[in-house]
Amino acid sequence: MSVGRWWRQRRARLLQLWGVGLLAAWYGIKLCMLNRTLATPGLEVNLAWLYASSVVGGLLIAVYGFAMMISPLPQDAPQH
């Protein structure tokens, strides 16, 4: 496999990772908006805070995928 083909496949996988991260963040936002009026019975914590973790996690995954997509090819890249 040439370096160019390996790089295109890597970029495609990272683009998919970026998309999944944004999708998780989008659904997390929808869950936050849906449950913003509800609270847990025991602790009385707003459920939007619980679902905000999926927004933050999805955004972090998307940032990682984007950063790896634009990073230069490492010098010791596999040459299969």
C-alpha cells in the first residue's frame, strides 16, 4: 500500500470520527433541551447537567478527529 493511499484511508477514518463526535454532541444538546426541566429525585440535580457530558465528550472527539486530520504525516508512517 502506498503512503498516499494509506493517508487517504486515514483521513477518511478521521472524518468519520469527526462526524460521530458531532453527532453525539448534537444528540446530547437535544437531550439537554428535552430534560432541562427535570431533576433527579434523590439529589435534585437538573438532568441537563447529566446529558451535558455527552455534549462535551462529543465535541472533544470531534476536535481530536479534526486535529489529527490536519496534522502532518509522521516521518515514520507505515510503508506497507
